[in-house]
Amino acid sequence: MKIQSSLTVAATPEFFPLPQVGQDPHFGLGRSSYYDLERRGLLRLVRVRKPGNLRGRVLVPYAETAALIRRFGKKTA
């Protein structure tokens, strides 16, 4: 039996934070694009904050975003 000493697996996150400035590193979309997709009902953003806090984090679901981009790609082809 042979055991691999190192694995090279490209890990994709379940969620990633909404970019503060510029574009996200996964899909190249900006903050306003994500808010627009959510407003149009095409994407669900996840908001995380502690009880009593006014501010928190906005997270983008990776798999849902990838599926949306694939759907858009099929419509234009």
C-alpha cells in the first residue's frame, strides 16, 4: 500500500467575505454587484453579527455564486 505524502487539493470556501474594496478574488465581482444580485433575488447573502451589535460581516456563498455564473454563461452561449 502506497501512502501519498502530500496532497494538492484546491480548496474552495463555503463562504467568503464580501469585498471591502475592489473585486473579490474568486469571481472578480465587486461589492455593488453582489448587492444588486441579492436585490434581484438571484443570490442570497449571509449576514453574521453578534446579538446587540449594529455591524457584522456579509458573507457570499461560493457554490451558489458559481452556479449563478454558470447559468448566466449558458444563457449567453
